[in-house]
Amino acid sequence: MLRSHTCGILNKNNLGEKVVLCGWVNSIRDHGGLTFFDIRDRYGITQVVSSPEETDNILYEKVKALRNEWVVMIEGEVAARPEETVNLKIPTGEIEIKIINLSVLNKSNALPFELSESDKTGENLKLKYRYIDIRNARLQNNLRSRALFCHKMREFLLSENFIETETPVLTKSTPEGARDFIVPSRLNPGKFYALPQSPQLFKQLLMVGGLDRYFQIAKCFRDEDLRADRQPEFTQLDVEMSFVEEEDIIGITERLLKHAVEGIFGREVNIPFPRMAYSDAMSKYGSDKPDTRVDIIYKDLSDAIRLTDIKVLNNILDRGGVIKGFTFPMGDKLSLKDIENLDRYIKEEGGGGLGWIRYKGDDIQSPLKKFLAKEAVEMLKPEKEPGNSILFFLGGKEKWVNEKLNRIKEVVLEKIPQLVKPGVFNFLWVTDFPLFEFNEEENRIQAVHHPFTSPAASDIPNLQKAPLAARSRAYDIVLNGNEIGGGSIRIHNRSLQEEIFSLIGLKEEVYRERFGFLLDALEFGAPPHGGIALGLDRLMMLMLGENSIRETIAFPKTQKGTCPLTLAPGEVEKRLLKENRIQVDIPQIE
RNA sequence: GGGGCGGUAGUUCAGCGGCCUAGAAUGCCAGACUGUCGAUCUGGAUGUCGCGGGUUCAAAUCCCGUCCGCCCCGCCA
């Protein structure tokens, strides 16, 4: 090693020691004769001092020439700082290094942006120079936490007898899900590999292979549009187990998260996590990933509305729609103007408008006041804090109503952030998902999770008759309103698997071509099995309090899927195209 | 594919009812300074105002197009 110590470790116990430190020049404070500068590495910063009395001319000139971000090796003696100049903000603040020798290991240009806590630099520029941005303590901390978290997960899973196994990255395209990234095969002209959207099928095959307990920290690829919490390549902790039921996967996932979150983030995790059926989540939160930090529950108000003679609303009910709404406290934080804006928004979205009742002491304020029957008012009255709350409600098709209520809830939470319980990690299982949903655009049934998900045993006999009524053996795990993972008990029986394929509209020759290898495997002693996948990037984002998964990934991509650093994706040499039998003809693509 | 916001010194931003020979802060460069740690003080340099076209005597500013970035919807079995 070039260095004897790192830049974050020396303290009063080292007084008088001769040390060698390596790092980046962080901040030069030149007082003419006396000069200070900090030397920084991953571990911290240490002050170096050069005084004319103790420094010869050559060294003095060298120190004078230093610039920020130069990489240096400092030889010096650990000395106590004069008492009044101790810096309590840093762990090394009681000492400084009296410089004896200085080697410049590498110079640096002035940085394209400043390294600071409050870095407002445009993200594009920072991605172009990501290696500089990574010098920021925040990103370093994020990447380190991520590494430690993975270590904790491995530690737990290995102790539970799991076998970490790599599955192929060059594999077969399996449409039906997200768009695949494809890779041409030079040795098989005209054919393509696909990058895996997840190791799903391989992990099931590993169960057939008797591996019994598998995990992998797996890179997955999906060629879809990006978001703050979605990258085209991302990492998931992928787990699969044999001879299990839902409870086993749920239980081990809870213990895994407890082990890793408590171990790395020092935050208590209480298990088991609460659970909510999909139907409850949808009716009470209008979402399959409820944020239970917010105590705002949607209620069906049909009964109360029926008691009144508000025509518009009753018409909605008569036509099979719903009237739903929610009450929230601290209603005085919302002005009449805010409410009017929400009302206008609902009208813009094609609704009749937003119904509202403001509770003031025992009195109410509402545009519908004179239409509301006494009994209705009583029924609508909130249980908690009736004196200062607001009820919002609207009617229409349930899906539409839920979407609009969600949007309104968002606005309310922006205005009254106190309604979000601060500083908690609310894990939640969402269970009892439907097996299928109807895709109106394509006019067909599709799997809610994926087509390898097992139906609930009691629903198997009725699959043909009432496929949309079937429930699945799937479970999602949600953290503060974000889906961080999902899994299921899989189908391990060939004929059931084929039945599911047919139900989602795949012809026999199509599913045999695409999934024949899986179907074959199911006939050679496939054990009952199931598993889960946790989105690592997103989980880290939430744990670290970041707003984007890009802050948890060393080299993320932009919203257009490009990399400003390497300029990927780029064109390739003609020779490569030719070898892969690829012709590029951009104008023909829309 | 759609909606919103943004693009002006290296960086972050102001200027956007046309006169700007484009400013501020910070960074950078030079000088001063022996206890600083966001050092301080003095001085200096720096701009294809994203790109292309149009309107105008005159465009950073108005209009059209386009590119790039971010957020959201669709999409993400």
C-alpha cells in the first residue's frame, strides 16, 4: 500500500506518529506562509498543514502549486491542533498532519461541477462525469449501503441453506410481458437472444433440478419507458423454494428483510407484516399498493346518497356506478380555492364535479347542504375529528372514481403533509390477487402477474367457466405505497399450465414453441414450488430516502435510456452488422 | 404515443411587455495574507443565451420547427 492510514481514522491516539496518507486535495487555505489543505478519501478528510518554519523551499513551492482534486501522497507527522482551532465537525478534527513530504500522484483539471452537499447541478452533466459525482459522500454512502445490504441478504439466505446460482443473460425471447432487449446471434444468422426480464423460468427449472432453495442477485432487462423508479436494467433479489406454500415464502421474506434492514439501516422491523386482500386494497385505497402511512380510507357512500334526492348522483348509482369518497382531518388547511380547483379538475376529467362537505364544529358547509337529508348527513359524518374535517366524494365507474380519488388524495397530501406518518417503513403484503384481468385494447384475458402463477386450488375447477373470478396464489410486497416485490406459488403441473396458456389466448403451437422446455420439465418430476423477487434498486431508494433509483445505481441511464458517459447506445461498425446479418434502415421505422 | 416543466459564463440561476456592448453568486486565474477548515481581502478572464428558420431597423426576449434533460400518463406479463 502507498498509504499507512486512511483519511478518516487518525486522532489524538496517533500523536507523533509518522504517517502516509493518499487522497484528493479537498480545500486549500493558503495564508501566504502558513497553508492548510484537506486530503480526502472515502473514509473522511484530514487536515494537512505546511508552515514556513518547518518546510523547505522545494516543499513550499510544491504545496503552493497544489489544486483541488489533485491526487496526492502526503508524508507527515500527526500533531495536535492548538486547542482553539479544533474542528469538532469531523472525526479527525483534533489533529493535523505536519507535512514532511508531498508527492503529486496525478493532477486534475478543474471539475465540471462542484462537489458539494447541496449539488444542484443538472443530472445529465453529472451522469456524463459520473465518476466525479461518485466522489460525493452521498453517492458513496448509497453504494456502500447497497453493497452491505446485499451482503446481509446473502448472509441470511446462505444460512438458510439457499444456493446462489447464476442464470443466463443471453436467453430466449418470451413475449407476453415487457418488451425484450434482443441480441443478434452471429453463429445463428437471423436469430436473436433476448436479455432476461427476470430469471423466472430458469429458477423454476432449478426447482425441477432439485436445488430446493435458490437465490440470485439478478440483473434484469426490460425495454420499456423509464421513470424515476424504473431503469431498463435493474437488479432484483430472486428467490425460489420447493415444497412450499404462500406462508413459507412470506415468512422467509419477512425474516430476510428484518435481518438486512435492521442490520444495515439500524431500524426496527416488526414481523409479520400486515396483510391486505387485493379487493380491500382496491376499495379502500383505490390501489394495489396502498400507502398505509396515510390513514385515508375510501368509503362507499351509496347508502347515504340514496337517502337524498341529488339526481346526478342517483343517476350514477342507477347506471351501476359507485359513489365513493374519503374524509380527512385538518380540513382548515384546505382553502375554498383549493377545493374549487379540485372541482374544476374533476369536471375537466369528464366528471360531474367534486362533492364536498366541510365539517365545522357541529355545523357543515357544502354546496349540497340543502339537498342532503338529515339521515344522510348523519351517515356521512366522520368518526374522527368531526369538527374540522372535509369529506370529498364523487361518482362514476369504480375504476375511474378510484383514479380520481387517488389524484385528489395526492393533492390533499401535498397541502397537508402531516397526514403522512413520518419516519416509518410500512411493509405490507397484498394478497388474493385475481389470476386474470381483461385487456380491453387487445380484447383478451391476460395474467395479472405472469402465466406461471398458480390459481387458488378452489378456483381451478371453474377456470373455464369464470376465469376472471379466479384468484391467484400471488402476493406483492409493498413499502410505503411502492411495490418492492412480488411472487407466487407456481404451477407445477403441465396440463394446468397448458390450460392457463390457452386461457390467455396462446395457441398450442405458440406456447409449445415458446415454453415447450418448461412444459417438458413439468412432466419430469417438478416439485411444488414458489418464490419471490424483490426490486433491489427501488428498495434501496426507499431505505435511503432518495427520490430516484438512479441515486442507488452506480451508472444509471437517462429517461431516454441513454448513457451520457459512454454515449451508449451507439452505432456499431459495419463489419459487425454484416457479420450479424443486420441491415439498418431507419427511415422505414416510424 | 400523450401532458407538464426546463435549456443563458465551468456550475447554479436572474434577465424573456424587443435596445443587452447579457448580469449575480460560485468556480477558475493572479496578487496579498502565519491558525484556516464554505478561509478572507483585492483584481482579472470567461458566453455560438440548446440548434435551425421566421417576424423586425433591431431578438436571449415574439412566432414556427427541432434536439436534449427531468416529472407524470400510457406502457412496465
